Amino acid sequence: MTPAARIAAAIEILDRHLAGTPAEQALTGWARSHRFAGSGDRAAIRDHVFDALRCLRSHAALGGRAETASGRALMIGALRDAGLAPETMFTGQGHAPSELAPDEIRAPSGALPRNVALDCPDWLAPALCDSLGPSFEPVLRLMRQRAPVFLRVNLARASRTEAQAALAAEGIGAVPHPLAKSALQVTEKPQRLRVSAPYLDGRVELQDVASQAVVEMLPLTGGRVLDYCAGGGGKTLAMAALMPARFVAHDIAPQRMCDLPGRALRAGISVEIADASGVAALAPYDLVLVDVPCSGSGSWRRAPEAKWALTPARLAELRRIQARILDETHSLVGPGGVLAYVTCSMLDAENADQVEGFVRRNPGWHCTNSRSFTPLDGGDGFFSALLTRLPGPQQS
């Protein structure tokens, strides 16, 4: 496919998405009906689509459709944002998009409004600005770009240097990242990762560097460890690579953990999967990790649809869920144990405010450590707080 034909395909997929089809589903549907497209074409089209979703507001505005985005406007805006003339691709020749209409030829004049230029929903901008402070604009600018690819080295099987050398032997470039001692940032040939020997034999796993840094904050001292909102189990595996313990994984939607047994086997790690009754039967735990459902604002580079789907009502619902999970799980922590609260959010409403609310509701507990990460640190936005019981009869 020519570059212009790829843009035409991206327009078609984006229009399907804007009409209500999830982006991944729209991409899969297009690929199935266009089997002539090679892997390189599909990868390039996917990049066009997700770049447009990260920059939905600004690209729509640059394409002349600030209020009602369309696939065509998004791709016109993307070309202008990259400093390219849209008419070089919108030629109407072959499989290229049709020529620009008179109202599409002239780019919008003047600077875009701040929230539009930063691709930030207007309703969410004040809360993000309050939460991020002076970092608001630098962080939002980074969120318009593709996220780096990070690997977690399974330190139970290889050192970071050994994993780096094994990847290099297969043509995959990677360099250490300072945020976590297990982290490598992929610099060359990330598309080869899933068929490489270091990945297939469990020496490396795909995992964001800030997520790895969150795990390294945890008091990993052995005993019993519960990952209460395990999802795919990435943090369970990361913890298990750092210390021997009895690891239990739970998720309210068990299907999210379907790949965990295979991943654990590949990594040489033992993990028990438990339902709610099994979790209670194994209590108390030395460490309970609750990586709660959240807005995902820290990972919008990877999942840009979530930014535009979030509403005030959904954020309020998420905050209620977060508070409920904290209140439900603290009783699972044994004497001297820790409840670790984690989000991939950059909003104080989901982070510090939730911790403060929990401590107010449960005076037998206090926060001993907390840390926020933003894309300025290199990876996704994350928050982590360690909550411990106070000694004495006031325990809850």
C-alpha cells in the first residue's frame, strides 16, 4: 500500500470508531476485509489511528472540524501537525483520499486554545492542573506522543545485563532505565519481542517502567502476598521475581487472569488463583496489593480512547469503587502487614484524596509512604501509597 492509501484506510477505521466501534475492533474488522494488506501496512495504519486518538482535539481542529471530528479531518490535521502539506496525500489518485475541498485547503489561523492544543477534555483540565501543578502542560504534551516500550527483566532468571545481551543477539536494542532496577527500554525492533527467545523463555516481560518502580516500593519480605485486583498479573509476576513468598492472585473478573498461569509457568513462578472465598480463607496476608480500577489517566498514551470516554459520572463511580475496595480489603492484612494502594491515575481525587479518606474512616491506619509518577519520569503515570495498622487496641 502507498502512504496515501494507508491514510485512506485510517480514515475509514477512524470513522467506524467515531460512530461507536471500539478502535481495536475497527482495526480488526478492516484487516479481515482487506487481507491484501501486509503486516507493515497494518502496523502503519494502526499507528495513524492511535496517533489520531491521542491527539483527537488538536488534529480535528487543525483539520477544520474542531467541534465534530471525522476521520478525514483527523488525518488532515495529523499531516499539518507533522509539518506536511495534506494536498500531497489527498490527491484522489489510485487509493488515495479524495482531493481537499475548498473549505479544507486553508489551515486554521492562530494558536489553538490551550486545552485543544494539549488534547485535554475541558471538564477534566482544572482537576488535572490542580493535581499536576507546574507539570500540567509538559505532562499533557508528552501524553500526545506514543509511549515508549519497556521490558521487565525477570531477575530470578537473568541480570539486566544478561537480558540486554540476549535481546541484542536477536537484533532487539534495549537500554537500562534508571527508574527501576529491572527495567529496559526498547530502542530497536520492538516488533520482534514476542518471538524472541528472552521473551518466550520468561527472561523478560513487557511492563511499563513506572509499574516496575511501584513494585520496587513495596515491602517485599516474604510470607503471604495477595494481589487483589490482579488483572493480567504483571505486578504479581514482578513481585515474585524479587522474593520468595506465597502469592495469591484475585480479580473480580476472573477472565482477566486467563493468561496468568501460562505467564507464571514461563517465568518459573508459582501463583495461586483464588476467588473471594479462597482469598478470605487464606487471610491474613503480609502484603495486600490493590491496584484499583481507575480513570487510567496515567496510561492514556497507551489507551487514548479512555481519555475521551471518561465522564464526570464515571469518575465519581470509580472513586466509590476505590473507596469500597480499600474498606473491604484492609481486614485481610495481618498484624505488621501492609495494604498497598495503587492507581495508574494522575488525579488527586483518585490518589491522595482516597488515601486521606481511608485514614479518616479507619483511624487505626496511617500512610507510611506514597509516591506519584508521571510521564516526565519516563513511563506511565502511577500513584502508590503504603498503608499500615497502628499498634494497640484502636486497630480496625
